[in-house]
Amino acid sequence: MRRVAVMQWIGLFVAPLAWWGQHLVGQAIAQAQCSVADTTWHVSNRAWQIGLLVGAGLLILASEAAAVVAYRRTDEEDYESPPPVGRIQLISVAAMTTNLIFLVIVLLDGIASIVDTQCRQS
């Protein structure tokens, strides 16, 4: 049961952390490309954004897989069952749902960062 509990927490926390990291590093890379420092660093925003998109997407898919495994291991019980099985069931369902939302957010953020024009004057 301990492994299943670990899988539930992986399923719950990895996706938001992957999105947060992708967004934070992606914004920093975009800012670096548009700054004076880019004359010496030569930051490739497109390459970084593609790498961040793929990396975060893979982490979120792994998080979804962990949530599905935790759900399937407690499939014989209901989320209203007594702890820890009921809690694992409930958190796994929540993780499976939110992981899909975070995957869409990461895809939208990454694709927009790749195809949008950087360094425009306001």
C-alpha cells in the first residue's frame, strides 16, 4: 500500500511542478533573448521552448501514468472507503483530471512561445 500512496502523490504533484518549471524557465529564456545579454549568449528561444515543451509534457504523462496506476491498484474500493484506500482513490481521480488540464496548459504555453514573435517594442 505504501508504493500506491507514493504513486498517488507523484500523480498529484509532478504535473503542476512541471508546468511551473516550464513556464518559469520559458519566460526567463524569452527575456534573455530580448535583452542586451543575447549579443554574447545567443539564446535560441525556439530550441529552448521546444525542449521545455517536450520535457514538461513527458513529466506530465508520467504523472498521469502514476495516477492511473494508483487508481487501478485501489479499483476494488470506492473513494468513500475508509483511509488510506479511499483517500488514494479520491486523490488519484483528482490527479488524473488535473494532469490533463496541466497538459493542455503546457501545450498552449509552449506552442504560443514557439510560434509567437519575441522582442516586440510595446
